[in-house]
Amino acid sequence: MTAVSLAIMASALAVLIILSAFFSASETAFTSLNRIRIKNMANEGDRRAKRTLAISENYDRLLTTLLVGNNLVNIAASSIATLLFVSLLQDEGTGALAATVVMVILLLIFGEITPKSMAKRNAEGFALRVTPMLDIVITVFTPVTYLFTALTKRLSRNREEVPTMTEDELVVMIEEIEEEGTLEKRESELIKSAIQFDDIRVGEIITPRVDVVATDVRSDKESMRRLFRETGFSRIPLYDGTIDRVVGVVSAKDFFNRCSDDEGVKLTDIIRPVRFVPESTNIATLLNDLQKSKVHMAVVLDTYGGTLGIVSLEDILEELVGEIWDESDDIQYSMVRESDGSYSVLGETNIYDVMDEMGIRFDPEGYNDHSVSGYIHYKLGKIPSRGDKVEGDAFTIVVKSTKNRRIKEALVVPKALPPEDQDD
């Protein structure tokens, strides 16, 4: 073999190794790129970003093209290297062995490890740079990739589609972005609340029946005026004979503007409608319903059609943005961390929120409601008294105070902190 032939073979070998690096780096870049960032660039008018996004969205076709191309150039490079080393060493066995060793080293270093590492560091930038060339390669390899893609789809046609990202994974991503400093803590909490918003049921946020301030539709105006002034509420439900027959709601604005001093206007003239929903309704659905109907309050019904409690538009919004206090509210936090690491909680506080805040894995052991008070009732099997305790695997709950057979406040203590005697 002449020197010119050897030089041509060596040059071809170098080109094939470069192509191997191109295919390997492109695979890593498109696997690692941030599609949200590319989509944002495309939305801003970047034409190359639009094409890059289009290629990444048809990932099966892209991956097949890159793998076919990479295998072709690696096989071709190995074949040329074998011919080259056999010619140089004048021995088939020694030449083949030398070609194998040299090609393994060259392909690992220059065809795999180095290009993939470089592409990983700047996936979006590399993907944008190679997009024009990939367009050509994908077009050239279309017949081959079509066959492989069709075969792959046929083999995996019965497999269940896996979502790109679950809600839990998205929450973890938001937390990581917060740790990097891109998002403020409050922004992160708001986004996570929005993600988890439609998982919350109406039954988790209701004002229970026993706490509902309502009055009979036949009440006189003076009683209504006194009720508004004493409670400070902006809306009060009206019922016909019993709380199980709520007929609507009266707003303070309507009452004092139209009814308070006008003898000709009755409560029934200013009554506004309410929505009726089961406790299993999720709050995202209810919010949409309230917005469409321009209603601010919903009555939550049990399985027998009786009133379980009420939910206001404000209650729903608080699940997104946190507590909303107005001038008439007596500010009382549902959960307060004590100096020893325990938590003082109100009876109606969601027990799952308490356990999440304390970092405790909670097993409800058959309890299917949400409140701390309900859980204590469930575990004790009786009306709780001050000082009663409920023992869990990782916590102790101590009843701090009760009123009218209801738990007003309890103390949740991690097992790592021995609970103090709360009877004093």
C-alpha cells in the first residue's frame, strides 16, 4: 500500500472519529437540554431555537438517527483502522490487535467521553449550534430511521405512556430552583400551592356546621343588624327553619345600604344565592364554579343532603396565598412552633399539614378525615378531656384545652422530645 493510500486512510479515520464525537455530543446535548429555556427562546422569535425545539420534540426519530450514524462511523472507523495497521505492521493478527486497542482508546476519549462532557456543560448552546447540520443528517437518514422507529413502536405498542414529569417531581424541581436562588421562598411556596391546588378537597377547608354563624330567613332586621356588628362578617347565610335548609346569603353591604333603614325592603328581597356541593369536590372545581356563577359562598352537604359546613371564596384563595386577614378578624394562628420544637395547634388544623411541617411521616391508621381534633376523637374513642394523650410512632398529641366537648387546642410533640406533663 502506497504512502498516499495510507495518508488517505488516516485522514478518513480522523474524519470518522470527528463524526463519532459529533453524534455522541449531539445525543448528550439533546438529552440534557432545558426544553423550557429553548421554548422561551423560540417564543421570543429565535428561528434556530424553534427548529431545535422541533427536533427535540420528535426525540425518537432524533435518537434513532444519532445511534445509526454513530454506529456506522464507529464500524467504518474500526474497519479502516484494521486495514491501516495490518498494512503498517505487515501482520494480520498483530495489526488487528493493535487496531482494536488504539480504536478503543481513541473512540472512548475523543468519540465518547470528551465530547459528551463538553456537550453536557452547555447543552442548549451546543444543541443550537449543531441544529443546521442535524437537519441535514436527519433528512439523509430518513428511510433508515423510519424503519427502525416503526419497529420500535411495534415492539412497545402495549407499553403504558409515562408522563414527562409528575406533580411531585415538579415540586422537587421548584424546591431545587429555590435553593439555587432563582426563586424567592414566597414565590416557591405560591407555585407549589398552585400545583397542589386541585388535590385539595372542599371537606379539608370547610367551616364546620357548629361554627357557622347563620340566622333564620324570618329574623327581624334588628337581629340581623346586631349579628353583623357582633361578628364582623361580611356575609351571613340564611336558613328556613333549620341549618340543613340554607336558602341563601345576605351581605352586609346589601343589608346596610338597602334594607337596614327601609321598612319596605325585606331580607328576602336582598338574599343572594349560594352553591351546594359535596365535601369530595376539589377546590379548583369549586373556584371555577363560584367565578362563573358570581357567587361568594358554597354550602357543603353530607351524603344525606344535610349541611356539613360552608366554604367561602376567601377560604379557597387562602389555600393559594396563605391566610388573608381583615380588620374584623381576631388573628389566631392555627399552628405555632414552641421553643422546645413542639407545636401548639388548633383543633380544626389539618393534621397532615402539621406532620409535614414537623417532618414526621404520618400513618392515619384508618382515620379518613383531616383535623387534629377528629384524629384525637378517632384514637381515643371518647369525648376528649384536657390532658388526654394520643401516642403515635413518632409523636405524642396532648389535649391542651376543650370547649363544649370540642378540642380547642392541642400540643403535638415529636418522640425525640419527651412530652412534658400538660396537666399543670
